Amino acid sequence: MFNNPFDSFHKTVAEAKEEREQLDRLLTVSTPRERLLVAAIALLLCILSAWFFFGNVARNLVVDGVLVEQGENLPDGRRSVQALVWVESDIAPHLETGMPVMVEPDAADGETVTLGGEIRAISAVPFSGGPAAFESAAPVSVYRVDIALEESLDSGSLAGRKCRIVIELGRQSPIALFRMRRS
């Protein structure tokens, strides 16, 4: 005779209930191994987010330069060395005395040597050979950096050797570093 309109409704409800039960079975974390995996992922996310806010990352500036001369012997037995470095004009004001430095001179024999120390003094080298108006517009300036090395050097000459200088500008949290790069 007539089709029962509730018959199709009941079938639709039953099918929906069956689908929900299938999803519940798929989403259920029931074995101890699965629970352990979920707990490990949650712990990893908590540790990562804590480091993101409370950890710290060193900010370094790497510059190329030339070692021009070895300075005097310092009272504490260390030796100083002077280098001419090329630094971008907007970064130069952030360089200060006392900042940690790693000097990597080009080795003639292929062996890499790294010398640690700190900045004793920094001064701009005046631009010679042209109008002074170009000096303020240049993207890179030359600075003379006096570095107090942690290790005493032999009297072998470092003068005239190209070098790479890594200057530690400071430490900050990863989120502060991320916000700084976005702005």
C-alpha cells in the first residue's frame, strides 16, 4: 500500500548510529602502547613549547676580515690581535666591547684553527679616497677590532691573513627571535 515515511527515517538514524560507532572505534585509544604514544607526543609538545618561551638561542654575527697586526701582550698573559672587518652599517652600532668572539684565520696548511676571545675595542676606519658623503650611504663600513685572545699565540705572524670572525651579539628566547624577524 503506502510507504511508511518513518521507515526511511529509522533506517537513516540507524545508519548514522552505525557510522558513529565506527568512528568511536577508530578514535578510541585503548591499548597501553597507543596511550604511551599519545602521552609521549603530548610531553614532546609541552617540552617544545616551554623551550620556545623559556629557552635561549645565541645570536651571532659572522664577518669577514683581515688580521692586520698582533697587539701587545696583556697583563693576564693573553695576547691581543687587531683585525679590519667589513660590517653592515645598521649592525655596527650593536657591537660593544666585551662581546665574545671566535676568530678563524685562513690556514695555509689547510688545518682550521679557532681562537676564542673578546672584543677589547672597536673603531671605525675613516674612508679615504673620495667624498665623505659616500661613507654614510655605504651599506658596509670598515672597522678596526682589537681582540683579546684567550690563548696566547706564538710569535708566528697572523698579520695579513684573511679571517672569519664570529661575534656573539647575545642570547634570547626563540619566540623573541621569531618576533624580531617578523618585524
